[in-house]
Amino acid sequence: MLKAIIQLFSESFLKSKSDWVGGQVLPKSRISLDTSIKTYTAPSDGWIVFWGLPADVLEANVTSGGSVLLSSSVPKYESQGFAVSVYLPVAKGQKVNLLGNEAPNILQCWFAPTAGSS
């Protein structure tokens, strides 16, 4: 009986708060970071963004406990002034690594904590 009441309450709550729940993953602010970073540890759940004009392949990954959880790469572009972005979701404590031998021309880098992060 108690289990059924709890289940009914949780289903009712989630239905009434579905917009709120979905919005918890959206960015709530933007924290500018040093564009020369190679590794960054997320202080909370959020997104990290690299934006620039890559001179070489722009590649980044997210790791936890030494395992790669997610990676993204953008190839080198020959077009003048063509900017690219890499957006990576990251959980609190996970490391984001900017890879490659040549430093890509990162013009902006930022971390955006999610609305649901503490």
C-alpha cells in the first residue's frame, strides 16, 4: 500500500514538473576560462565549450577514473575565418582534456553550470 502511494505521488510530481525537470540540464551561467587550458575538472554538472579557428584538429574528451566517457573532434578547416565549436556535457569531478600536439587557436573557452547543479 505504501509503495503504491509513493509511486502515485512520484508519478504525479514528475508529470506536473516535467518542464522544470527537463530544464535542469540547461546552462544557467557562463564562466570564462583561460583559452590555453589543456585539462579542466568540472566543479559541478555542466557544459564546457571550446570555440575558435583551429589550426589543426580540435579534439577534446571527458574522462572519469581514467576511462574516456565522451569525445569530440572537429577537423582542420582551410577556410579563413571559419569558427568551430565543441560542446561537451560534463558531470561534477570529471576531467575535460583538450588533445593534440599543436595548440588549436581557441578564441574562447567557458564552463556553463547546469540549472540543476548545486
